[in-house]
Amino acid sequence: MKTIFKNRYLVLIIFILYLLTFNILSYNYFLEDFKNLEIKENKKNLSSLINKIDNKLENIYNITNDYAKWDKTYDFILTKDKQYIYDLFRSNSNTLADLGLDFMIFQNLNYETIYSNFNKNFELKKNNNEFITQIIQEYNKEEHSTILTFDNRYFYTVKASILKSDSTGKIRGYLFAGKEVSVKELDSAAIFDKIKINPKEEKKFNDSLNSRYLHKIDIFATLKDKDINSYLYFYNHNKQIKFSLKVSQKKEIYIKGQKQILIFNTIISSLFIVLLYILYIHTSYQEKLKKELHEKVKEEIDKQRKQEQLLIQQSKLAAMGEMIGNIAHQWRQPLNA
């Protein structure tokens, strides 16, 4: 420890590298968890969106099927009774608006239109006959609920076979009904920041979801900047893309996770710095004590050496005095004789 802290620059460099390594590894490790949580939450929201589409199709299906199973409808396809039209769709009625539909088309088995009605607030750039022709052409002869395209607009569309109320008798025709897809209705709960219908981008999917009515839904989700963008591709029976959405929302979990990780790393780094400082102070204090002790020991040793030298000097002087006394004694002996 003493040797390490003597080279302060080396310690500082090692400590900085350690903190950088720790922060990078911990940041990437924990951020990956928040990323996975964000993706799971996004998938949950997308499932909610698809469920809303399913519910819309189910609602239209129930309405259409109900009208297709009326005995009056069953007779109307053959008789073309005007009273039936008057009772349901007279000019001052709001039948379709009350039902939440934009159109209703009655056709016989030869796909000839017996009657059609459109919501008063529903406007088309082309005439109604072109709309009917294209919708019928796009619709598969199999009875199911789907989303169809017309003039770059998208419609929840349902087809129901016209039968008697007790489901007896042969099919006499088909009833088509639908409503235009509305972005506001798709995100009525304001879960997403932006929903765009039919984006031009075509991405390779990295996930998929199930639907009760739509046959296959592929998803491509990507985290970019502060948003998570999801591309949803809805397929028909023939595996053709009939409808697509681009959905964007803030990466709230991811962004909060980043902040929490930065706070965590800052706290841990601060603790490391404090710990290193305490170790440095402790080491410096120990070195100071050792230095003081060393000086005291040296001082005592010097004192001992001086005392030893003094004793040696005194011993030498005593020996010299004794030797001189002996010499003087020897000199006196001859003189006395």
C-alpha cells in the first residue's frame, strides 16, 4: 500500500480506468434490462391496439350478422321490397350513424348490388359504385372480417351470409358492412404519441402478435433516440399485406432507466472516491507516525551513542591516569633506594 500510494499519478490513472470500466459495464448491463422492459411494455400496448381493432371488427360483425339473419332481409333480397328500405334507411333516418357504420351493401349470390346505403358524413372522392366494385373485388369469397383498401383509405369490412333467422334455407346473398379506420379511435386512450396508417417503410419483422380476426400480424420494433417505433403489418389469407401501421411512443421506461443508472453510478463512484480518499489519509497518517517513530528511535540511538562515546572517553582517561600513576610509582622506587 505504501509503495502504491507513493506513486500518486499511477494510482490516479488506475482509479480513473477502473471507474470508467465499472460505469460502462454497469450502464450497458442494467440498460439492457430496461430495454427489454421497454420492449415488453411496447408489445403489451401493441396487443391492446390490436385488441381494439378486433373489438371494432367484432362489433361490426355482430351488427352485420344480425341484419343478415333477419327474415325481412332474407325476403328483401328476392322481393326488393321498398318498405324494407323505407323502414330502415329512409332519407331522414340515421340508421348507419347510430350503428357506427359508414356503409351497408346488400348483394345477391351473383354479387349484384340489390341495395346500398352510405353514412351522410361519409364522403368518397370517387362515386359509390366504384367503391362497391372495388370492395367486393378485394373481398375474399370466404366469410370473414378484415380491413380493405380503397383510394388510399382503409375500412373495417365484414361480410355475412343472408339466411333466415333460424339459419334454415339456402344462402340468398351477402351483406357487406364497414367503417373507415380512424387513427383517433385507434388511440382514444392516448397510449401512443403518434399512429400513422400505411407507412412507406417496409421493415423485416422481429416479432409477431395474434388477432382474433386478422390472420397474421408481423412487427418490427426499433428504439431510436427518445422514441420506440413499431411497424405493424396485417396480412390476409393469401399472405399479402392489406394494412400497415407505424406506431411511435416515448421510451419512458428506457429513459427513466438511463437516469437511474447514471444516479446509481454517480453514487457508487462517489463512494469509491471517498473510500480511496480515506485510504489515502489513513496511509498518510500511518506514514507520518512511522516517520515520527523513526525520528524518535534515531534520536534515542544518537543519545545512546553519545553516552557510549562519553563512557569510552572516561574509561580511556581513567586508564591513562592509572597508567601514569603506575609509571610515577616505578620512578619513585629507585629514587627512594
